[in-house]
Amino acid sequence: MGTGTTMRAVRLHAFGEPEVLVYEEVPRPVPGPGEVLVRVHAAGVNPLDWYARQGFPNLPRDRRPPWRPPLVLGSDVSGTVAALGGPDTGWRVGEEVFGLVRFPGLSSGYAEYVVAPAAALARKPASLGHLEAAAVPMAGLTAYQFLHRYLGYAGGGPAVVNGAAGGVGHFALQLLRLARAEEVVAVASGRHEEFLRGLGADRFVDYTRTPVAEAVHDADLLFDTVGGPDAHRLLPALRRGGRVVPVYLGDYRPQRAAELGVVLHEGLWQVRSSGADLAELAALLADGRLRVALDSTYPLPEAAAAHRRAERGHIQGKIVLRVRE
């Protein structure tokens, strides 16, 4: 624990492998107008974090965020309001909150304290601990906003979730069921079948054994959390007029998609901080209609170990850092 003007955080001073993440003392932030200081109890680990740690080598240079070391990573937090930046934040000191902080943008959540815009936060459901709550914001909002804000999804025919066991995927699967998709097909490796059926998947496809396009036909929607160079191989699973929602960059071969009559929702749309949307998810979490899964947890000083776990892949749910034990 730092002094009254400092705190402990995980910071990187150069891009690189997980070992560049250093647990050290840094200045404690001060909230400004419309902001609150959150004492962080837990911080979620997201793909954005390890991409940023490496300097975003997976993005074209002209699309890389202008972030430069030293950096404190982390956008998902759960904790308690420690101080207010003014009288009109709508929050009180001591309230339990969670949120996706300042996204798109640099958030600095791998720390004992973080400053957040008041509008980015939602009240933490009493039924969730801080570890579970910190696992929700980016992944849950990505699934929710893509389906309801971007697509205006209101149900339909069979829907496929590729990468269904991961953070975004396991939320998308459940939200599609809640939105009354006719059938939800979960795609993941075989070790995740029991987990995904427990979340409500109607069908399961082990992509290591059967190509998705052989197992699925005439799908109405493909929610693809994987992307990559082989993304186009999923296209034949869709009906004419079916839609592809890519969460990450992928080679969907637009000409081939057009030949198949598949609609590609490609573009620069991305998740964004929203306490109002997160409150919608909180209501679903509070009464058990939506569940959050934890793959693993690590103490904040062991953030490098959390990143190494992430890079091994086959994650089931989310990885979370324990900031306040």
C-alpha cells in the first residue's frame, strides 16, 4: 500500500513479453469534475491488455493507439468509491461499483486506485463478489452492445457463437438465448462442451474435430470472437442474408461473402464505456439470468503470470487480478 499520495500498480516501461509488467509505487490519481476515485478490489484481464503490452503488433500501424510507456494497463475494475471529484457525480463514498473505465482510451486499472468518469460506472450487484464483477465490463458490454446497440438484435433463426467459451463468447451465448434466438450453437474445443451446455447452448461444435461449415447450415447470425486468417471458412455455415458480426479483425473475403449472399458487419465500431448499459447487464446478473465464469485469478503483483496464462489460450470465461485480498 502506498502513502496518501502514492499507490501500488503494475506498470510497463517498454513493450514486450509479460516480464515487462512491473509491480511498483506510482502517483495516486486525483478525480476531477464528473469523476470518482475508485479503490480497486479486482481488475479484469482482457485481450486488449496483452496486445497493448506488446505494442499492438496485430494492428496495422495506422490503427494502433498512440499509447507509449510508461503505462498502467487495465480497463475493467470493481471496487468502492473512495473520493468524489465534485458534488454532482451521482455517487457516494463507500458505494460498490464496477465499470469499463475510459474505453476507448487508456484506463489504468491494474492499480490500487483508478479515476473513472462517473457515467462509466454501475452499481455492483450484491450477488456478485468483486472478482466476478471485474470479469464483466469489457466482455459483457462487447456482447451486449454488438447485439443490441449495433445490430438491434431482437431474435431470429439459428445463431452461432465462435469462440463461445471465452470472455465475450460466453456472454454472447447467454444474451442470444435471452433475446430468443431460435437455436444457439456454441463453437469451441471439446474440453468446453459441458461448460457451454451448462450456459444454455442448444448445440455444440468441437472445431478441432469438425469444420463449422460442415456441422452448421443456414445460420441466421455468426457472432465471431476469433477472427484471424481462417475466418472466411465459417461463411458457408450461414444462409443467404445471414449476418457475420466480427469482434476481432479477420479475413472474411468480402467477394466470397457476396457470392454466398452473406452480410459482413465489418468496420470500426467497437465497445465503449457505458454505465447505463452496464446497469442493464447488472440487472441480468443480479437475478441469475446471466452468469459470469472465472477461468483463473492472480494477485496484482503476479500480473505477468496472468498474461502468460492468457497467451496459452483455451480460456474458459475471464482472468481476473486480485487487487485487494
